[in-house]
Amino acid sequence: GVYGFLRMTTLLFVAQAETIQTVLLVVGVIGVVFGGLSAIGTHNVKRMLAYSTLAQIGFVLVGIGWGTALSIAAALVFAVNHSLIKAAMLMLAGAVASRAPVKTAAFTAITGLGKYLPGMGVLFFLGSLALAGIPPTNGFISKLLLFQSGIAAAEWGVLALIGVSSVLTLVYTMRAFRRIWWQAPDAEVKVKASGDRLLAPILLLGLVVLLGVWAEPLVSLAQATTEWLLSPAAYVAAVLGG
């Protein structure tokens, strides 16, 4: 999807690129606002993460909408980093929900289950920091690049919105963490036996930290890709062998 939007503005509809970028910017801002507020308002951890995805994809569309080389590279980095973070978080949310007496991700059913799942708690906390863009995670690199491109484009209003959204992200993810791992359950619960299956989230969140402290390879790849995206003639020649 992200690649398709980029190709629409750099190859297929070059003459209409400015209009398309404006539309993407508006849609991105709406996604950031709606996704963040909806995540705050929901009472289901999986739904919270789904709304969070809407907000995070909004950031990607904002980067594409600004249309500069720096912002497009930031959007590419953001998309890759977010896919790693969110995959791990959804796995953890699913693992918690599978332990509930009634299989659901509603906070009312999973409140306090975390006392039986301390390892998952550490991983969920790390993923929450990454979603909010806090170092030393790759989420910080994503937000930093987006902020740098926004400053270069003097998009102060959108930058303020991104900052507020990042705070909201920390609020709703920490609220979920508190409900599951710190708050006492409403009543005595019997946790279903289940294999933890933590290997995949551990590996993903390991990459999240690695790309937070050693971001240069991914950033360089995104910058090189952006050069190709903004040079349609070179792209066509490479594809067609001309």
C-alpha cells in the first residue's frame, strides 16, 4: 500500500502529484487524530492496537504527503519499523487473551492476568515505548526522521499534532500495561495453561532495539530507495533494461 501511494506520485500520476500528496496529507492527519482518540476510548487491547495502527499509518501518509526526499525516506523507515513493533505487540496481546478464562481481549477479562505472565509484561512494556517513539527503540528513529523532515518543510502544525499523538500513544499503551500487569484482577481468576510462544516477539523486539541503536543501514537503504522513487526515468530504464 505504501509503495503504491509512492508510485502514484512519482511514476503513474506525476502531473497530479501535488494534488495526490495534499490528499494523502489530509487523510494522514485524519488517521492520526481518529486512530489516537479511538485507541484511547476502546476497552479492548487488540482493538487498541488496531486503532494504533491507523494512527501510525497516518504518520506514514503524512511523510509521503510532504513529498520531499527526506520525508519519503522517513515514511519508508517508519513503515518498516512499525511493522516490526506492531507484529510483536499483536502476538503478545493474543497470547494474553488466550490465557483469559473467557477467550477475549477485553480489559474486563484480562485485568490482572499479567501477574502470571511477567515475561510478557517486559516485552509489552518495551513495545509500548517503541510505539510512542521513545529511545533506544526504532520507534524513536522513525519519529526523529519524521520530525526532521517536518522541520525542513516548516510544517509546524502537523509536527505539533505528531507530538501530541506520541503522548497519547504512551498514555493508552501504559494504561493497557497497568490494567494487565499492575492492577489486581476484579476477582480470583484461573489462568488457562498455554505455551508462552515468546520466541517470535523476543526476536522482533530484539530487532526493534537493534534498529534503534544501529539505524544507519535501514536509513541508508530508505534514502537510496527514495532516490530511485524520485527518478522515474532511471527506474523505468532499470526495469525495462533500457
